[in-house]
Amino acid sequence: MIRKEENMKKRLWINMALLAAAAAVSLNGCATVQGRTLKVGVKGDVPNFGLYDEESGRYSGMEVDLAQILCEDLGYSNVAFTMVDTVSREELLEQKRLDMVIATFSITDERKQRFDFSTPYYADNVSVMVEKSSLIQTLADLNGCRIGVISNVSQPLNLAEYLAAGQIIPEFDRETFDAETFDGGITFALYDTYSDISKALEYGDVDAFMADGSILSGYMQDDRLLLPVMFSQQQYGVATPRGSRLTAKVDEAVKARLEDGTIDGLIKRWGN
């Protein structure tokens, strides 16, 4: 398992790189009120949702397009993107350094105590990817396996609960569950980026890669497969700082774009 010190050093390096990339990126195409910039956090390592291209210095994906549309709907003249991960997106929102986050951010009861969320614009389920050569065919085959997962998410607990309910692993104390130290039939390796988990799966450092199914699809290869059972539905929402003046307007805009088919069009365009 990756040590905490290594995680902290790596996260510091990543956040420095993210801020540097953000400073260099400002996309146009939102022409209404001049001089107003909408600050949006997006993912940079999730194909089809938010992907940063270092060569061009540009972002692409469904959530990037949605941010551009909301920029217009809210009356801003341009949008500036900041690349975020599962930790920095929360920190930057709480510090009010971002106006909103559109970054595969699942709506949970705990998060709703800290942030405001729009009506969900996308729904997905957690799934597990493995190398075909592993001969793992079902979730039951995960007993004894090491599973790579992004840090600071609820998915390890979701999976452990699912496996315990199916008597695949022993029952455990949910109140004291800690993915980093859990060793109850399965273990977890925590990473800062999805690309790191994908590499770990390729190199054999983990036996499986767990994430939302739509995220895993961006890392699918001919020698990999998704296990057939998907579980723990996730609903993505646009997050704004708690009590933000933009919260109601963002929700209205998302609802309107759901109703007029714009968001469905983005989902189809990006194959999500």
C-alpha cells in the first residue's frame, strides 16, 4: 500500500502542477457580459469527462462542454479551468477559490452538508476492471485481491459492504472502516489519479481497478474486462460553495439543459 508520506508528497507535486496548468488555461466562447470569468474545477485524467492535453494546453470532455454552456447561461464572458482531483476539488470549493466544480463529483448526504449541488446531470454505478489474464470473472473472485481505488472516495466501503452482504468476505465494523488499513478478505491501494491506478493494474501492483463505470470505460483496453455486476449508483452534480449566490442559478440552468436535451446530447457525443 502506498505510504501516507508518499501520498502527501505526490499530492503536493500534483497540486502544484494543477495550479500551474490552471494559470495557463482560459477558454473562450462564452460571449455575454465582458470581463467576468467563471472559475470551474474539472478533472484532467478522465477521458470523455475531463481530460487535459499538455501539448495543446486545453481540456476536453462532456463536463468541460457543460461548463462552457453554463458559462453562457449564467452570463459570464469566459471560463477558466482548474484541474482538480478528489481532494483538491473539496479544498478549493471550501476556500471559495472556485465558483463551481464539475468533476465526476458524486452527490452524497455527507457532501451535501459541506457543499451545494445541482440537480444530477449524470448517473452511473461503481464497477471493477481487471486484466483478462488474471482469470478473475466475478466479484466473488476478488476474495484475497488487492484493489486500486482513488483516494478520498466512498467506493472501498461500498464494495466491502457489497461483498460482505454476499458472504464473499467476512462481516466487518463499518464505523471503524478505513480503506488504507482494511484487511478483511480484500485490501485496497489508494492512488491520487486514475491513470496511476491503470498503470498499477498493468504492472500487476493491484489485481483490480475500481471506479465509476463511465470512468473505467476511458481506460478500457483489449486485454481488460469489466466484471459483470455494477453496484452503488453514483449521481454527479455541479457543486458550488455552501450558500453560494450561484447555487440556485446553476440548478435552474442544469434543469433547463436536461429538459431541452442538451445534456443528453453531450452524453451521446462523448459516448458516456
